[in-house]
Amino acid sequence: MSLIGVGVCTFLLSSLGFIFSASEDRPLLLAYGGLTAALALAQIGTVFAAMLVRSSIVSSALKTKSGSAILDYETNHGTRDKWDYLQTNLRCCGPYGFRDYFSVRSISHQLFPNVFPQFC
């Protein structure tokens, strides 16, 4: 169920809550409490599902963007400066590790395969 659907159900249940409270009937109030608790759990579940979907979208976008940008490391000095600055400050090497630089031709084809950019 989507977050909007759960929100609509919550609105409708809240409207019924006014009617149930006016009747002061105990079984109706208990049913209202149970339905409200179930909807609260549904809202929490949809928020977590939305967060998972968002993180997978961001992860795949990062993988695509960073993978294509790291290939420009050899030829584009602007890209090289940005990667050097970013990874020096974050104290990391490549988006997913030093092996990302194996795809950069000038680094992977050197006589010494352990030579990486300074920040690695």
C-alpha cells in the first residue's frame, strides 16, 4: 500500500473516530483504537519501504555516475582535481575501493600495478 493510500485511510478513520467518540460505545472505541494502531504500523512500514527504494535508486545512480566519472580521471584534469580533492578530504580511494582505478588505462597498464593516485 502506498503512503498516500495509508494517509487517505488514516483521514477516513479519523473522521469515523469523531462519530465513534460521540456514540461513546466501548466496542466501537476499541475497534477504532485497534484500526488506528494497525494504520500507524502500516505508515511506519511504508516509510521504511520508501527509504529502501530511495536508497537503491541513489546507490544505482551513484554507481553509474561515479563509474563514468572515474574513467575520465586519466584525460580530464578538472575531473582528476575533483576526485583528488574529494578523496583526500574523505580519506578514501575510489567510490567502492582502490580496484575502481583498474579501469583507468594509465594506472592499470603501468609497469608497477601498485601505483595509484596519491590519496590511495
